[in-house]
Amino acid sequence: MLRPKLPDIPTLPTSNTVSTQHSHAPAPSAGRTLAPWVGAVAAVAVVGVVLTALLAAVAVSAVSVAIAALVLRSLVNGANKR
């Protein structure tokens, strides 16, 4: 049926200029791999996340207890005035 016509591929102009490529020497190896440190870094990251979550939970609990104390104090003071 209907087939799309693909555009013709343009040819690149050829030039007579010479391009120079600079080769860099590879960086010297330190002699040790980082594989043993990956586990330690992951463990520190996990412990940090867990401690941050626990700190956030304690902060949320402290705020909720403070709000509950304010509400109870308000109710007790209101009952005493009547």
C-alpha cells in the first residue's frame, strides 16, 4: 500500500586536511580495588538512614505528646472554671 519514502543520504564533502589525534597515557592504577569498601559504605549509608528515621519518629512522637498535653491542660482548666 502506502510506503513512506526515505530521504536520500547526503554525502559528506571530503577534505584534504589532516587531523591529529593526541593519545593520552592511561592513569596509573592505585593497585587496590574499591570492592572491599563498597560494603562498608553501604552499611554506613543504611545505618545513617535508619538513625535519621528513628530521630524523625521520636520528633513526631514528642510533638504529638506535647499537643495532647496542651489539649488535656485546656480541658482540665476549663472544667475547673465552671
